[in-house]
Amino acid sequence: MEANSSRSDGLPLRQMRRRGVERLNTLLDATERLLTLHNDEDVSLAQIAEEAGIPLASVYHFFPNRNAAFVALAGRFNEEIYQLSIQPPTDPEPQTWQDMLHMKHSRAAAFQNSRPAALRLFLGAGVSVAVRNADLSGNARIARSRERLFEAYFHLPFIPDFVDRLEIAGASMDGVWALSYGRHGTITDAFRLEASATAIDYLRRFLPEFLPRKPLTQAAIDRIYIPLDEMMAASSLSETDES
């Protein structure tokens, strides 16, 4: 008999884990709905419990406070944004690195505009330190994959610290997006184009204006994805080196 295959209540552990994941997603769905309509400071853990239809006592098993729920939702948004960011643009394929970035930025802005809670969490004035750190971790992962996206489409010369350059370009774009959100409550097309121009102009300091295209292969596409645990291990190693 398999050890620890069931709990004292008779339910298999696998089923309990599945129920736990389902309940967590229910809570995150409720948190997103509330943040779509309200500022983060106006959302309480009790409201999340009520919106989800889950007893507050059970919610504490997942989140000790509302900010923990916001951080978890930010993590889910980060994964969705990451999955979007690694999809290679193929219809049409970009012929220049500038076009590639415009295409990726356009899709990312469209995603966030379609999810008001993501706009509020990542671009709002009341962003907590924990949510901001989660956003920065997501951006670092995107930057590593973006380097591989460049390598998949173009003959890329050696550029020292290119991942760092891509992360800085992304941060500059986020700053313009935050300005747009503060003024208009959305990422407008005009501000999106300005944000892309800001990022591209920065990268022109390190990239030639023209990069030769190369054939897109499945092997190159497969390499773009970076598992989250690999990213966390790389981050831990970097922190150890710095100390």
C-alpha cells in the first residue's frame, strides 16, 4: 500500500491537492473581480472570501492577509504575461528587431488593458513592495527569454550584459505605461508607441540598427521558454555571488 495515500477523512491526497488548487484559483478569480472594480486599499480579505463563496477561516489557510492575495494574483498574471511574451510572432514574422519589439509590446499592452486588475496591480500608485518585487521577478524572466527570442530570429552579435539591457528597456517601457495608466486608466495607443520608442532608442545604444534575419527553427523556439524553477535558481545564485 502506498504510504500517505489518504488523509484521516478518507479523501486521497491527490484529490485534496486538486481541491486545494481549485479553491486557490477560486480565491484568485474573486480577487481579480474585486480589483477590477475597486482600489486595492478598498478590498479586504473578508470581501475576497465573500466574493469567492469560501468561509473566511478557510481563506486564512491560503492568505494571511489581503496583500498576500494580491501577490499571488500578481504571480498568476506574471505567468500569463510570460507565456504571452515567449510566443514567437509568426503572422507575419518580423523582419527587423524593432518590429519584433513593437509586436511584443502591442500584445502585452492589449493583455493588460483587457485585465483591469493587472493594470491596477502593476501600474497603480498603491503598488505594494511585495507586488512590485513579484513584477520585477517576472520582468527578469521575460528579459532572459527575450534574449533567446532575439537569437531565434536574428544573427545577434555578442553584447555584454544583454539581458540586463533588455530588462532596463522593459522597465523604461513600464514607466511610460504607468504614466498612461495614471492619466487615462489604460495604456493608450499613443503612450504604447511612446513606450516602445523609449525602449528601442535605449537598445540602439547596444544593438546595430539592422540585424540580419535567420530561419526560425523549432529548436530555437523551444529554447525560448525558461522554467520558473530554473529562473529562481539563477536568481539565488546571483544573490549569492553578490554577497
